[in-house]
Amino acid sequence: MFILSCSCLLNFWAGQSFSQDLSPKYSNEFLSIGVGARALGMGGAQVGAVRDVTAAYWNPAALTAIRHEYEFSLMHAEYFAGIAQYDYLGFSTPVGNQNQIGVSLIRFGVDDIPDTRFLYDANGSINYDNIQFFNAADYALLLSFARDISDKIKLGANAKVIHRNVGKFAQAWGFGLDVGGIYIQKRMTLGLMVRDITTTYNAWTHDAEMVRDIYSQTNNEIPLNTVEITLPKAIASIAYDWKIGEKFNLLTALDLETTFDGARNTLISSSTFSIDPKLGLELGFKELVFVRGGVSNFQYIKDFQGVESLNYMPAAGLGVILNERFQIDYALSDLGDVSESPYSHVFSVKVSLEKLSSDFRKYKGWEQ
């Protein structure tokens, strides 16, 4: 009921506040991939399940679950057979007894793209020395704040700065806000994350002189400076931690990602909103070794005969806590259709320093 009520409320609010014609359906999509091998191994079902520094991305309210003075996380992944590089760095520390802050940096880029505009010299001969290289990369800086409201309620927010560039040809700067909340009831956690709650605006500028000749030769319109708008997206979540005997526990999570820009190819779709579910599992042994699995990105796809079938994106992963301060995680994830796209290998590490005393925070909701 909590998840459905939140989704309906946000759908009404978004429908009243935004026009579907204001923005493209897919904007700043590099921020939709996710961070942390643990999360990606669970299919991205994290809004209610996250408990570490990566919460700054998934749900900043969950930063209050951290029980170390300083926590760092690093992740590296390669997509499209190593063509694209995806990197993440996160840091979090407490401020007072009820507050937590975090800083996250995300980069998704394709490096060393050849610029062959000057491949032919004035005599019409090929000169490979004239080939130059440039990068096309997207960056995001997240500044996060979270607060313990009570033993059951946690709130958080992100202020994010986005920079996107395509070599010297074009670049954009953007700004936005995310807000998140957590409600804890014993072993059950309810989460809600609203990304780009005020909408995120990317202001693009183009070096028209640099590309004028190319666009003229291909009969394309020379791009103008524009503003790209990213509409809000709401993710409602429920997670439950099951105890299995003395040594095992099973964390189950369900996220419902809701967009408000019209119909998408998702499991639940309408003319005003679309819902993409994500399911995740994590089986832990003595809270030291973890096996994970998840599914997401449910889509109906037609083959060449016009037969429609339901496709999905699976994921799996492992995690090991080597000692109290160091954890390494691995995920095998996939960005597209399970039968056609190659799997992507994701590695991340987490380093925690100076464990806090059990009575550091006034509220103990996370420890119930």
C-alpha cells in the first residue's frame, strides 16, 4: 500500500506540474546506470536495501545507516566491449549525532575518439599525422546530506552538478536536486527516492564555427545552444531481511521505478506514467560472504515474425568482507537484451575507517 500510494501521489503531482512535451524521454541517462557492484548484482533494487556510502546515489536518507567515521567506495566498469569507461568515487562522514554528509563523483566516457576532419591534406593525400583525438564524457558531482528524524524515519537530499562534453565541439552544465526517505519497521524497510524533483536543466553550448563545414557537407542543421530538461522520476521500494538459522540471512528487495513522461516500453505502462520493477536478493553467510542476484529492465520485444515476448535483464554478484574495514564486490550485469548484449563485469571496493561506538547515534532504528 505504501508503494502504490506514493506512486499514485507522485503521478498526480507530476502530471499537474509538467508537460510531457517539455523534454525528451531519455536525458542524463548515465545517471541511471547505478553505482556499486553490490547494487548492480542485485539488479539495482537498492532504494530500501542500501546501507553504505553508495546510498548517496541510491537514497541519501540511508547514509544514516553508516557506522564508521569515514567510508570510501571505488568502482570501475567497462561497457560495450571496453569502449566506454564508467567510474565512481564516494565518501561519507557523520556531522553531529544525527547527520551524515556525502560526496560522490561519477564519470561515464568514451576516450580517444579519432577526429579525421583533417585526414586529407591540401594536396588530397592521406596524412595520418593529422588525426587528432578527443573524449566524450559525462560527469556528475553529488553533494549529499542525511538526517535521523527518529528511530523509524530518515530523510536525505542530493544537490548535483552535471557536466557533459563532446571534445571541443559541445559542452553542457546542469544542476538538480534529489530527495529520499526511509521508514524502518523492525526488519522491513520502506524507501522512496525522487530524482530531479525540481527538474534538472542542462544548458548546452556548441562551437558552431568548428563544426560548420562538416554539418554543411552533410546537409545537417547546425546545432544551436539549447536547454535539455530532465523530468522527475520516483522510485518506491520495500526491503525485508530474513533470518535463516544462526548463520544465514536473506535480504529481499523490490523497487518500482516510475517515470512521468508518457508511455515507455516497461512492464506497466500508460499514457501518463510507466513503472519498471526491479527485484533483488542477497544471501549472506555470517555477514562475511554474500551471493546476489536480480532482474530488471522488463521489456516487450517483437521478433522478425512479429511475435512479442517479455525480456528482462538479469544480474548476479558476489561480495566478501575481508576484515572489519575492507570489502570487495563483483557483479555480472547486462545493459540490454539477455540474448544479444554482452555481459559487463563490475568491480568495487569499500574501505571503512574508525568504527563508531554503538551509542554514537541517539536513534537505533537501523539496528533493530
